[in-house]
Amino acid sequence: MASPSLWGTAAACSLTAGLIGYFVGVGSTLPITRSIEKGKQAAEAEDSDYETDSEAGDDDELKFVNAEGDEPCKLVLVVRTDLNMNKGKIAAQCGHATLACYKSLNRSNPKLINHWERTGQAKIAVKCDSEDELLILQATAKSLGICARSIQDAGRTQVAAGSTTVLGIGPAPVRLVNQVTGNLKLL
């Protein structure tokens, strides 16, 4: 026969496991979870005020670009060097461009996003010398049906408000992206 302390231990473990299971099951209805979700929504709204994507509504033209088999895909981040942004600013702007491209393609062509994720999520940073060059690259990418999202800065730190800082091109098959950015130098 089991000792009374063994029964007490078993009862305590059962009670603990039951409580954990209960709170995991109803966790999404707890007030703290709702507060966290509200905080996430507020942060997303605040972020959208900081950096803007000039082409946020242009998802329809992207649907026909597909990768075949294990064809490599990449996302190229074209950074304007004439703005003289420091490394931290460049990193933040590239992060904005990556997210803008990802969100756009996730809406319009999720199969391409999944393919890019399966094939390593390649990201390449290159440089260009002017906003005019950036706009030409964006138009060329769009003419090939490739996602191209530019980022404009809010002007709170190093560059003037509305300055186009980075252009994200892709993710898309390397063979297509290289037609747009193949002649640009690495950052």
C-alpha cells in the first residue's frame, strides 16, 4: 500500500497539471491576453505612422510570378547611399522594406513566400546613388511582375521627412530579380 505522503504528492501533481491545462485552454480569454493583443494593435498602428510603404495597395500585379521546383529566390534591398544614413538607420530601413515586401506578397502570392522561406530566405543589400535610380529600379521590377516596395522616412532622425530610403525587390526567383538589380554593387 502507498504511503500517505505518496498520495499527497500524486494529488498535488494532478491538481497542478489540471490547473495548468485549464489556464492554457482558456488563456486567450484572460484579461492579460486581451491587453497584450491591444498593445500589439497599438504598436502596429504606431509603426505605420513612422515608415510608409508607397505602394501598399498594388498587390494585384504580383500574382503571376512563380518559382519552379527548387528554384532559388531572393529579396534585394536597395539602399540609397546619397542620404549618408548610418549603419543603424540603414538596418532599420531595410527591416521596414523586408516587412513591407513580405506583407504584400503574403496577401497576393503566399505560395511564393512559402517557396522563398523553404529555400533559405535569401536577402541581399545593394546600393544606389539617387532617388531617380531607385524609382527606375522600382518601375523595372513592377514591369516584370516582381514585388517592389519603397520606404519613406518619417524624418524624425537623420533624413528629411518623406525621403525614400530603401527599395525592397522580391522575394522572387533569382533569374528575375537579377534582371533588375544584377548590375548593382553590394552595400
